[in-house]
Amino acid sequence: MIKNISETTLDDVDKAMLRALQADGRLSNVELARAVNLSPPATHARLRRLEKEGYIRQYTANIDREKTGYDLLCFIHVSLQMHELEQVEGFRQRARQMPEVLECHHITGEYDYLLKVVLRNRKDLERFLVDSLTPIPGVARIHTSLVLTEVKATMALPLE
């Protein structure tokens, strides 16, 4: 019987490896092996298994958005007019194609979607709302909140 990813369990060494990589994704195999007290070949085999099973999706750099000119961080709530498959899929496809959209979540409550969006300034926000988001077929309502202070931002999961 083939195990589903949700059926696979992580042992303490797997969790230690994932915690170490979340703290520093540039660790070499030797450094990672040292951090988790395993041989480099055993560490490498475990790492490949974690990648193959989908625990590690990708390796990426965490870039400072403000230093690269993206001063505005926004959360945008979107409601659709109707919840027909064509409208839902159309909205999702368009959201995936917008480079400003860092995250798009289908949510419960008053709105249907929550977007996390980065923009350079207010003019960029206006352009995004008027030219990119509003024209999407089926969009009924948009509510935008601007982030004043980013108190905490992490992608690290609390692995225990």
C-alpha cells in the first residue's frame, strides 16, 4: 500500500532537519548533518526523501520587500458575484498570474478571497485595483487594508 503524504510521519531527526533548513536554507549537507548528528550520506538520503514526499516544496531567498522598492503591503478582501465554477476558476487563474499577489486564500466569512499584495506606492495600488483586480469577471466587492507596521512575518512552521 502506498502511503499518502498525510499518512507519513516525521521523526525527531526529520523535524530537526526541517527546523535547521527553515533557519538557514543555504546549509550545506555537511553542515546539516552536523546540526542533526547524522552522517552526511544519511542526511542526504533523508533530505531527498523529504523533498520527494513534498515536505520541502522549494528553496528560495527571503528578500526584503522595502529595500527592493515595495513599500506598500496590502491585504485585499474580494467577494465574487456568483459562486459558479467558471467565475471561481477565472478569478483564481487571474490571481495566480498577478506578480503583485504574494498569496491568495479562499476564505470563509463575509468575503470569498484574501489577497496579500505588495506594491511600490499609492499610485501602484490604484493601478492594481483599477486595471488588474476590478475588471476580473465576477468581482463584486473589494476591501483593501494597508499594513502600517509588519509586526511579524515568517514562513517557518512551528515544528515540534
